[in-house]
Amino acid sequence: MSDFINNILKDLKVDLTEAFDRNFERKAFFSGAPWKPTKRPVSRGSLLVRSSAMRNSIKSEIKAESLVFSSSKPYTAIHNEGGTINMPPRKQILHFDRKGRFSKNNKRASYGQKANVRGYSVNIPQRQFIGDAPEVNKIIREVATENVSEAIKRLFSNRK
């Protein structure tokens, strides 16, 4: 019986991994509403796929007769579920160019200055790409039905 379940889980692993990966191409969770755009669009890359690091970090694994999806990136959960990130107040070195303008690139900066940065919070909207959905249940039903059909065919072909 466990071989039967393992076959189903292996097929589900392939099909669901592919389905969840396509959500990044759709920029939506299956056929649902498209992901909310970022406040500051960046010309390089697509939404949630600037470097593909998060997309490529998503792994599926069969553990104790269940299928588990995980990511090595700590920010994957906040993007998938949405939420608020609270940044505490802190001291930070801010970099400036020769004209005294703030510079994000500290290699081009001519000097740095310590500053107290106030605490703030960032609201990340939910941009779900993994989870339960009617489409996921449909894939599970199709894979289970296909595996049951194959098992019945094998059972009756062995009896002859």
C-alpha cells in the first residue's frame, strides 16, 4: 500500500511543483486576481522574479507520506502570505556623494555619517504562489484517479 501512496506523492510532487512555478509566470495565484504591483516599479525583472532566487529556492519533498513545500529564503513566507515587517529604530551609516546628496551605492560615496534611523513598518501585500486552491484539488484528484486506474490495470493483468 505504501508503494501506491509513494507513487501518487511522486506524481503530485512533479505536477504541483510545475503548477506553482507557473504562478510566477502568470503573476497571479492560478486564475485568481493578479498580484498587486509594487509601489516603485523596477525596469529589471518581473514582479517577484527580479533575480529568480526566491522562485528557484522553492523545493518539494516527500516526508512521512506527505508532500512538503519549503524555501531556503526567509522572505518567501511574507510574500506568499502577506503581512507587516516592523523595523526597529537603529544607528546606521548613511553615505553621501561630494555634493552632499544621499547615495545608496557606498562605493561611489565620498563620505559616510552615522545617523539615528527611526523605526518604521512595511506592509507587504499577499502575492500567493503556493497554497490550497480548487486548481490544486483538481490536480490531486486527477493524479489519484490516474494512479488508481493504473493499479487496477496492473492487478487484472497479473491475474491472467
